[in-house]
Amino acid sequence: MARGAVGKTAAADCKLAGQNVRLYHSMPRAERVLFNVDRTGIKIGGKQRNLYNFTRSGVAKLDMVTSDISKAISGAGIIIVALPAFAHEETFRDMIPHLEDGQIIHMFTDNFGTLLFRKLMRELNCTKDVIVGGWSSSPFGTRLETVGGFAFPSCTISYRAITLRGAALPMTDSEAFIESAHALACLDSMTQGDGAVIGDTVLDIGFSNVNPVIHVPATILGVSTMENWGKIFGDFDKTGYSMYSHALSPSICDVQYEFYNEEIALADEIGVDLGRYDKEDFFSRRSILALEYMGKGNMHLPLDEPSTEGNTGPDSVHHRYVTEDVPVGCKIYHELGQAYGIKTPVIDSMITLASVMVGKNYFEEGYTLEYLGIDNMSKDELLSYLNEGKINA
């Protein structure tokens, strides 16, 4: 299940390693997203930065490219979901009636997708014996090659993760879920690197998603640099702007660190864990993201020195760094704080500013605990559901 660079890269990566791969996207976007892929294949390359120098490049001709979800799922042992969060529900509703016993579902990035998937399985009366789990991030940073609005079937990988946090819902499936990662070639840099970390329930995986804590403060507080780039500075090349290279500053990193501390307070109050970082980890031009592919202490890019290491973008406040990470990640953190008595003033300020800039009220829009099926639960009830799948009728 693919939309964009991560799905295409994962499909090509697995195929180049000799695995049988089917690539699916729903209509009508499939005509654009999958255009000509069955004929051309998908090319992957790029510098693929990682501590252990793992690379895999080439042109992959897939076994199937389809907009027929029944064909894509039938007989599949492992299903990868690589979609923006707001495409999850529609895709899950299409997927669930076709599930088969024994299938394992991996979500890159989870973004609370496992919670939504299990809720929809209950709503649709699906009792198939499947494992559903997610990862704190994608296996790589990757971008599609685009020219003049046309997306070529070519993906450039900037880095490959050597470690990720993963977990299943319920937690009792997590050992089998993590073990199945060894059967996914797109995770080879991780399984052959430092390996997976089993998270403390899928709520841990939600807290460990680095996107909201990095993307939102840097985009919102660096907005003047972004909007002036290519106009009054930046060599008049708007496409050259990088949030990492040009927006991050000591003050923004301070905000990111306090945002992270609010996540810690939420996790501690609920009784789950999350990825742990030191304050110094935030004060680098690749922030805590660098730890996913270079490990602790192996790559520090000082804030007072120029760097071209960071990905380019975003180019607008209407980018997914705001329009996904605020109404999904930040909004759920806010709602968990309200439900369990933890104040989140920094996260709330990001929601407020993003709402003004985008022209929406993200306190009213976006994900809710009810949407994920975990509203009105005591901490004990929530932990029972996350760990054992037990839910009150």
C-alpha cells in the first residue's frame, strides 16, 4: 500500500533483494502515482548515509503493480502500509475485508495507525488472525525525483535507519512482529545494523515518532526564513531551502527539547516508555533524527556551522510537516494530556500557531482519542488494551 517515495522505495528495495513484491495504490490517484511503473520499474539510489555503509541501488521490476486491492493482498505474507496518516482510514477499510489468517502488517510510519486499524477491524467485525504493528519511523529518508510537477519512478535515498522502535497491538504479538522484520529486505540496514528496539506498546511508538517534535517547532518558528527563501535571500532558489540547514537555531532547539519533555511527562504518567534522548542530541543540524542512522555521538553538526546534510523543504506551512504532524501527532498528545491530567503548554502553543497560519482550528480538527478507539479509558484499561488487547464492551 503505497503513496509517494517511502512506499515506492520499500517496494523497489525488497525486489532488488530478490523478494516477490506487489505494489498497490487506490484509484483515482493510482493513475498518477503508479503511472508507467509496471513498464519502467522503480530506480533507487542516492548517498544512503548510515553508520555501517549499507547500500542497495538499481532498477527494480515489480511482480505486480495494481489498483485492485484484493489482488494485492491475496496470499501476501507481509503487508507494508506506507501512507500519510490521513490516507489510513480509507485504505484500512478497503484492506480489512480481504485479510487472511496469518498475515503480518507493518506500518511506516505508524502514526497511531495500529490503533485505528484494530478499531476498524472491530467495527467491520473482522476476526482474522493477523498481526498489526508499526514503526516509529520509516526505514529511510527518501524523495521522489520530480520535474515540472511530474514524478518519475526514481527515488533518492538520503539515509538508511540502523535502528527503529517497533511494537504490535496487542503487545503480546510484538515478539513475532519484530521477528518478521528479518523477512523484509527494506529493513536490512536495521536488522543488519543495530537492530530493532521493541517499544513499550504502540503508544510508545507514537511518542517515539520524531516527526512532530522536530518538524513542527522548526517549521512554525522558522517560518520567516522559509517564506523569504528564494525571494530576498537564498540565492533566489526556493527549492534549496532546508529546515535542518537553514531554520534550526539554539532557540528553536530549546523549544524542541521542551516539547520532548512534555512527551516524556505524558508517557510517564500513562505508564509506557518512549525513545530516550539527551538535551545535547537536539542541538545539531540533523537533530535527533541522526541517531536513527548514525547512532549516538557519531555525527554532530554544530548549529553555528553551515551544512548541506539536511533534506530540502518544507516549502510552505501547508506542507505535511504541519498539516499532518500537528492534527495527528500534536493533537493526540494534547488529548492524552487532557485525559490524564498532564499540561502540554509547548505542544498546545504549536497547535495554536499552526492553526492561525493554516487557517484551521486544529484543536477542533484532526485526530481524537475517540477516533483511535481509546477514549474514556482509565490508565489501567488503556494499558490492558495496549498490552493484551482487552477492551471493555
